[in-house]
Amino acid sequence: MPSVVIDLDIIAENTRRVMARLEGRVAVFGVTKAACGSPLVARAMLRGGAAGLADSRLDNVQRMRNSGITAPVMMLRIPSVSEAPEVVRLCDMSLNSEAAVLDALARAAEEQGVVHDVILMLEMGDRREGVPPEELIPLAATAMAEPSLRLAGIGANFMCASGVMPTRGKLEKLCNLADALEQRFGTRLDWVSGGNSSNLALMETEAMPERINMLRIGSTILRAENSFTGGTLAGFDDGAFTLEAELVEIKAKHSLPDGETGPDAFGNRVVFEDRGVRLRGIVNLGRVDMRPEGLKPRHRHVEIVTASSDHLIVDITAAKKFAVGDTMRFEMDYGALVQAMLSPYVDKKLAGRESIAPRPSAVRLIAAPDLHDREETRAFVAGILNLGMEVKRDGSPEAADLPVWVIPGREAIFDLLDTADNEAVESGLLWVDSDPGEVGRIANPEAAAIFAIQRASREQATAIAGRGILALTMEDIDLVGIREAARKAIQRVTQTTDGFALVLHASVARGMGEDVREAGLSYRECSALMERVAASQELRAIVLSGIGENPAAAALETAYGYLLSALGKRILSGRPD
Ligand SMILES: *Cc1c(COP(=O)(O)O)cnc(C)c1O
């Protein structure tokens, strides 16, 4: 599968650079829309000093809120009347230009018992959203008349619909309007929101007026793009997002098609230049995944020739030597980035030292004293040592430990996982259990999967659906098969995280619990799932739950067997491959 590699350190560092360039005078709202509201990207921006976040889609804001982000969030796209209640529920602030929408926001805020901040947008020539200057005062009066709205500021947008630049003259006009509005209503505006990344690019040559105290910055942080020249903005790093895909064919082919030609698979008539025989590669990426026009190879002298739905054809005649199976890397433009982030066919991987926890080198087995003394436990410890990992006993998990808790019931699972939680990294949760437990406490539903459940109370079912947790029932697993179900669950818990915790309850699979009728997964199925867990190389913590106070020898042995598979033991080889 092709993947987008997201370097969170670069995103945080680019945010710091924006802050430095603005010399702390201007608040930055980090714009997450090109990253589809990825909570990891949002957190990296906040780490870098962003005062808040901004996105154009409610779904994206919901994702951020679901993952526990409480920072101020601004809605960028002027809201529709019908979505006003959701805007008020999810966002602290919105950009506006219509009295009817202000009314709807006011009603919604009133109903929800909150005060919603509004920024009024001015049309300063780019001909996108906003009121003409002469209509600002009446619109402001509408906002001021609503007790559930607070007029937080005014703003403008540039270089979007028409490429009009945020020149000093334009920005001074905006500041004058802010002054006029304050005088007229005897009020003070928190914000004069002067624009987007293009303002930063223009600051290279002219200073921004003092009065501008907020910018909404996306592409400079995410793509280091200079909005004017299209190149990279000096001093910023353009490596935050890289698309990686594999070369699946390399052959010498003539640059001209052979035979009479009609339109290609997408109805376009492509004209090719005669360059003789060229060395061509095929990369496992296509129009289904990506608009190829939005890609730029990160390797020197690699050229994109064309693409079909599943194949990207590159000319590598003048490039370094490539082999089939090699990874090719591409830079993405704004549209391609959004597409890649949205595509289910493109995996998401994380990079960046600051944001990535060290890979575990030791297992820390935390259990009751009499369990440690059991013969089965000693055999388990020997098995872990055999896998080449160190074993520690009890105490608190350290950074490079993979904690394994063995507990009698379902209680305290979240408290245990909290003790291993590294605040800076986002972790997933794979919960393998016949009963979904305290689903309401799952911190990061976007990265959680509940596997092999057989029953759920009405509250549990509501929490699963409402919070968007992936839940695979035994029926689902029977339907698609264990391999596909395991793939789906592991993708879910690894896609936007740096590692995940596994909760395995004794009731879920053959051989661990007292009641064999309850066990949904067969021995083979549970082992297959555990092998998939090992293959992901992203396992960071285990809770073996529900084994009771005094487990039977055979049950304990089976449970440990599953855990060894999850840690990487294969039937025929002692070490993970
Ligand atoms: C997308 C958007 C931005 C961010 O633009 P960048 O060029 O990515 O910094 C700012 N303001 C509004 C209203 C937007 O829609």
C-alpha cells in the first residue's frame, strides 16, 4: 500500500518558525484542513506554539474534539444556516458574512447556553467571502444585538479565489475599518485577522501593520509553500508530508505508443513526445489514489509520464539506479495532500523523533505475587527472553518498556493504560473482548477498535456509534474472515497513532476462560489476530484481563501463548522476522 509519511517534528518546527517570524506579536491559528483535521497534526501545531486551530469542515473539527483537543477551534468556511448548531457545539469561533447565519448562530448558542465568538469577514478584493466595507457596520450591529454572540473581531482573506495580494495598503484599510467599528460601538475587538500563509510570504518584502494580531496559517506550516512564487518559503522545511509508493515494474519502452490511438482510460487524448526508447518505471499509485498532476518526485531526474487508474508511469532514464521493490517518494501539492489524507488506499505513517516513542526493548510483567511464582509464568518469561527481549518485573513502566499487566477482571484497565501513556504521542487501543467494557472512557475513539464482541448494552452501543469507535462483532468477523477483520482493526489502531495497546480478555477466545461456550474466537483465529498484531510492530502495551484470581494451569498457558504470538513468536521460529 502507498503511504503518506507525516513528520510531526517538522510540523511543530515550522509552526515555531512562523511564530518567530511574527515575533510573538501575532496569534497563529493553525489551519488543519489540508490534513483533514488530523489530531496528530493539530497537536504538533499546538506544540509549536499555535494559539488555536482552524478548519473548514465540521467532520474534521469533530475528529479533533473526539481525540480530546480542547484548544480554541475556529470555523473557517462561512457556516450554512443549517449547520449553525454544530458550529456552535464544536467551534469556539467562526468567520461570518451573513446576517441570517448570525441569527442562526445566535439561536443555537442561546439554546446551548453558550456565547459564540464571531469574526466578520470583509471583502477586500479577492472576491471570495465577506461583506463590502460599507456593509460592515450594519452587520456588526446585528452581531452586537445578540446576547449569545460576541463580536470578537474582523478579518479578510487573500490570494484564494482571485489571487489578490494582502499588500500593506489592503491591510491598512482593514485596520482602519477595525478602528472605525470600535469607535462607532465603543467596543474593543480582540482580533484583526489579516489573512493566511500569503501574508507571511508578503512579509518578506513589506511589514504588516501593527494592528493585525492574528493570522490563519495552513500551507506554510504543512507545506512550507511560498504562495507567490510557488516554491519553498526560505527558512521553512517542505518535508512534513511525503507520499511513498513502490516500483512494481522497470522496463525499457519506447516513448511513443505503438498502434492507432484513441482516448486514454479517462477520456483524455494524450500526446506523447518522441524521445526514443526510455527506461520506464511503474509505481503502485493511480488516479484512484491521487491526482498525478499534484505530485512531484523527490528524486532528481525522475519524471512523471502519465497515470492510469492504478499505475503511475515514471521516466527514470536519467535518474539514479532503481530496482523493482524500491520506494519512490513524492511531494504533494495542496489538493494531492488532501486526497492522500482522505484515501482509504493510502496508509498514514508517522515520523519525527520528538513525537515518536522509542521502540520497546523490554517487557515489564506486572502481576500479583503468586502469579509470578506460577510455573506457566516462568515458561512465559523464558519465551519472552527467547524472543530477544529483556524482562522486568512489576514497578512502573519506563519509556522503553512494553508493560504486560495480568489482572483478574475488567476493572482498572484505563487506569493501568494511563500509567504507560506518553502524553506527547497518540496511542491506539485494540480491545479484544466478548463485552465492550467501559467504552465511554476510550480516550481516542478515532484510533480504537473493539474486536470480537458478542453483546453490548444499549449504553455501550450508543457510545460506540456516537463516538465513532470501530466495533467488530463475532458476526462481522465470521462474515469477512479473521484475516480481513484483523487487518481492518489493526489499520484503525495504527493509522493515526504511534503504537497501540492490546487488551485481551479471557472470555474472548478458546482455552483462556472457564466457560468454553462463551469464547467466540477459535484458537486459530485468536492466534492469527495475535500474529497480525506482532507483524504491525506497533504493539506498546498489553493488558491480559479476566483470568480470575486463581486461573487453571491450562487457561493461563493458553493466554500466555496468545501473548507470545502478539510479541512476535511464530510456531516455527523463535524470533520475529
Ligand atoms: C484555508 C484557509 C486559510 C489558510 O490558508 P493557507 O494558505 O493554507 O495558510 C485561512 N483562512 C481561510 C478563510 C481559509 O479558508
